[in-house]
Amino acid sequence: MQRFEDRVAVVTGGASGIGLATSRRLAAEGARVVIADLDESGGRKAAEEVGGLFVRTDVTSEDDVKALFRAVHDAYGRIDVAFNNAGISPPDDDSILETGLDAWRRVQDVNLTSVYLCCKHVIPYMRERGGGSIINTASFVAVMGAATSQISYTASKGGVLAMSRELGVQFAREGIRVNALCPGPVSTPLLQELFAKDPEKAARRLVHIPAGRFAEPEEIAAAVAFLGSDDASFITASEFLVDGGISGAYVTPL
């Protein structure tokens, strides 16, 4: 399929994990992909692999975000898809009883404020060309509660979900679709690092997934490609769960 032929897609956090898998998938379907990341080495390598452009970007900086979309528009003259995917889940974000204000704010800045900034500064370019698709990475934790809490992460993803819903409604008649992608646990370097430190916590989470495994990044990338394409032309303001059945489960199979 070449659903993105002659289209331009911007992927934040595109140097690794879900972002890298999505960059590969969109490029394979014909997109010109722009990778935005703080990791210059990984970002340049990824951009070279997909035949795209790398722009070093601190997504918490409004100046950087403005410069990112300006550079994309200057280079290609259009922006069709924005996958606002950059995020963190640091170990000092834990129970509300343990998480300090600095940790809370850092996660909110990277996971939520960055999505606000990216939406704010890409929408004018999409309005200019008469439409576009924005996919914001939320999480299954935006629709569920967990006893093993990461309080700021969970709150930030709930904010992404609510903001995406509102933007999807607000700009629907201008042809701009905004959806919140809600992945379950994904086998990325970030998750592997977290769970390698605590195998017991990994096993405790895995038992709750009806599918019996973590997702692969390519499976999430396939959902992004769908939401970004014309196949999803009547989907906006949605919470798009790709979670192996977690959010629908009362008990899981033995």
C-alpha cells in the first residue's frame, strides 16, 4: 500500500521505539518522514534509514517546536500527518505518596505540554492546506486505574486523551482529524529497561493482558498508519485502544 504517497509526516520521539517503528511504516507507505528527537545520533541514523529529514527538537521548548514545523513546511511545503509521540516514564514517578513535585512537572512537560505545543503549532499549517491528521500518544492508563501507580504519567496521558478529544471536535469541519492513540504495554527499550530492573513487576503486569504478551512496536505503528491515512477519514476525537484487551478485561485467560 502507498497510502502516504506525496504526503509529509512528522514523528516526535522518532529515533527509537514506537516512533522509529512508525517512521519506518509511514516511509514504507510512501511518506516523506521528518524525525524530531533530542537524540541526534539516533535521529540522524533513523532519518537516513527512512530517507527522511532529522530536526533536533526539545519538545518542551516552544521555540524548538515552532522551528520544527517551520523547517518541515519550508522543506516540503506541507504537513499532512503529525504523530506527537515523545514521552518519558522515569523511575521517580511512582505513587503520589512518593513522587515529588519536580518529577511530576518534568513528566507533565514532556508528556502533555509537548503535545499541546505540537498541536498548537502544526494546526495552522494543516488549516493552510485544508486538512490533516494528528495522532497523539496517550495510553491505556488514560482509561484505567492502576495500583502500581505512575501518578504523573497516568495524569499526563489522561490529559492527552481529553485534549485530543476536544481538538478533534473543534477542528473537524476544517478537515483536521485529531485522535488519541492508547497503546498497552509495548516491548520498547524504555519498557524493557523499566521491567529488567524489576522482573516481579513485569510478571505482575503481564498476567493482566488477555493476549498474554506485550505489544510489538510495529503493531502500534500499524495503528498510527491507519489513523493517519484516508482509511480513517471518518475517525476523529476518538480514543483508539491498542492494548491486547487489557481495558476490556474483568479476568484474563488461564
